[in-house]
Amino acid sequence: MHPEKTVETALDQSRDVIAVQARLAAGDLKVSQSDCEILRRLAGQVADLAARPIEEEKRQLWYNHNALRPTRPLIFCDPENGWNEIITADQIECENLLARQWEMHLRKEIFWGSKMKDDYTIQPYFDIPYIHNEIGWGLKEIRIGGKDGGAYTWESPIKTEEDVEKLHYPEIQVNYEATEKLVEVAGQIFGDLLAIRTKTLWWWSLGMTRLLAELRGLQQIMYDMYDDPDLIHRIMTILRDGTMAMLDRLETEGLLGPNSDGTYVGSGGLGWTDELSPADADGKVCCANMWGFAESQETVGISPEMFAEFVFPYQQPILERFGLNCYGCCEPLDKRWHIVKQFPNLRRVSVSPWADKRKMAEQLEDKYIYSLKPNPIDLAMFSFDEDRIRAGIREALEITQNCCVEIIMKDNHTIGNDPQRVIRWVQIVREEIERG
């Protein structure tokens, strides 16, 4: 086993793909014949899976679901860090760093389509992200710990009012030459099997409060909301305006890609929709053509009134730019829903394991997507308790029978080193849905 394979796999799981590809673009892009044969074999399997009639059936389900038309509850399972326990380092056959990274991606698609069998759609594409610099704000936290995906704390850089002056809007520098090289290599390997697209997911969330906590400190921002609220407003103003400027740049430069296809959107769910045009008349993708997403998990401990003061007014103008929006992740929204529902074009709402499910069902009804997140501990415990999982899903389906429901398994740090758990979890959920 190559020791660097473990590193590569971990990078893929943390979705730090751009960092890997930037290194590759500056170095060895030569993929051996044997690596090409491995990649082509796997790409052929992905192409075959993507061509199955069931993929079109799943797409239509998502189209109807995302439009709030009646469907059965949809199922999506992304094991996240658990992928390291499904596709282990010793399964990776390629030698070249680039080839191993691409192999990992292909193997995930094959597992999704052939074994996990949720409602994730397999597509006949191979996406290459733009190679670009790390998008920074002028200041960055110093992380302490966190090795091998473990817990960490951090030292925040904003200690005084004067430190705020060191913040600047994010700057994006795209290496088009390196990007084109990667596209060329991908085309040579996959071109007759999978369509090559240049597509970058520039953000996961536009919520900004995680960045706020990293810059100032999570405990400190709680104090500041009482003792120095003007400082929080000042930082949030910079983060809001900087985010708006970044979106302007991405739109102007034509760097955005549509996410109204099978792209993962929000904190769970696929973006298939016929309500958003994939591009404007000039061919450019703008925010108005896309799903937007924000959350504020870091502020779970503040009152709804403080959320309305320190978070909502800064997220609102950002979400106003998007054609449809998702909101929320692990934070329970039942106590701040009266504020959250004011976000424009809101469609998908996260119902975390810590939310009041009945209250959320009463609030969302069939007017929003009820994005149910079962507790990921179900897949992490010493034993896999099928009866417990089944009872929880059955209760949730009873509570949400008048809602537009999707059931999303995510946030997994481990699946107990047992890939069968995700397969069986999907089966149990499907059985309970069919049970009616």
C-alpha cells in the first residue's frame, strides 16, 4: 500500500479537491497507461449506470419534489467522512496522485448507483473545477489540533477593534492555463465515455457565521453581542459586503455553474428543478439561476431576537440574489422559524435531529421541503440497531405525512467501519416509506 494513498483519500473526503488539483497542475499530469485503463474501466461503469432508465425516473422525482408536487419521500445518503470506511486506501489501484483522486470519485459514484441505491442520480459527466487561489479575507484563524480529522480548537485573529481593519474582501485568482491542462487530461482519458465539464462549487454555505466565529472566537462573539454589539455589526457588514462583491465577480467573469441539476444543494438534497433557467440570455450563469444556501449553526445558543439582529439582516440581501433558497443545517429552526420564513424564495428547510419535528411539520406543511436529518449516530454506534432506526423513521413519517419530505443521512464521522450500514439504512427507510 502506498502511504500517500491514505492522504489522498482523506483530502477527497474533506472535499479539498481544489488544493490537490492545484498541486497537480504545477507538477506531474502524466497518467500512465495502466492508470488510464483503470480509470476508463471505472468511467465505463459510471456511464452504464447513468444510462439506466431508473436515473431518469429519479430525476423526475426530484423535479416534482423540488416543485412541491406530491411525491413519495425522497432518500439521499452521503456518508461524508464515512466514505473513508467504504472505499479504503487498499482499494485504490492507480499510482499517479491525479489518477487516484479521480479513481476515488468514480468509485463513489459506482457505490452510490450499484450498492447504496438511494435517490442520488448518476450523471454522465466528469467535472473539473477551476484551479484558483485560496479565497481569503486577510485574516485567518490558527487551528490547534485536528490531525487526521480529529477535534480542534483555534486562535482567532481579531483581538481588538484595530484588527478589523486588516480584513479585506475575498480575492479570486483563477489559473486558467492549469485548469485547461486538467480539462485536456480528463478529455483524453474520459472524453468518449463521460462529458467533461468545467464546474466549481465556490461555496457550501453563504451563512457567514462560521467565518465570524473563526475570526473572533465562538465564545467571544457571544460576549460581544451583549458587551460590544457594534463590533459584531461591523464585522458582519464586512462579511456581507465582501460576499456580495465575490458573487458579483463570479457572475461577471462567468465562473458560476448551474446547480439546478443533480448538484448537491443546501445541507442535503439534489438541485433538479425546472423552475430555474440554467443561464441568462447571454449564456452566463447568475445567482438568479441558482439555488442559494445559508445557515447559522454557530448561533444556536442565542435568542431568536439576537438572531434577528445579528444574523438575518446580513444573510437576507445575499439570499435575495438567488432564484430558490435552502436554509439551515444542524441548528434547530423551530424557535426561529418566524424569522427564517422571511427569507426570499425559500424552498428547502432543514429539520435537524435537535428540532421539534412536530412543530416544524405544522410550520412547513406542504409549502416548503421538509429536509429531515435523522441522527447520524444511528450509523456510528457500536451496534447497528435496526429496530431503533426503523422506529425513528416510522415516527418521522407519521409526523410529516402532510409535508413534502426528503430524508437525508449526512454528517457521518464514522459508519463503524461497516459499509453495509449505509446500504441497510437506505433499505430500511425505503421499506418504511413503502409501508405507507
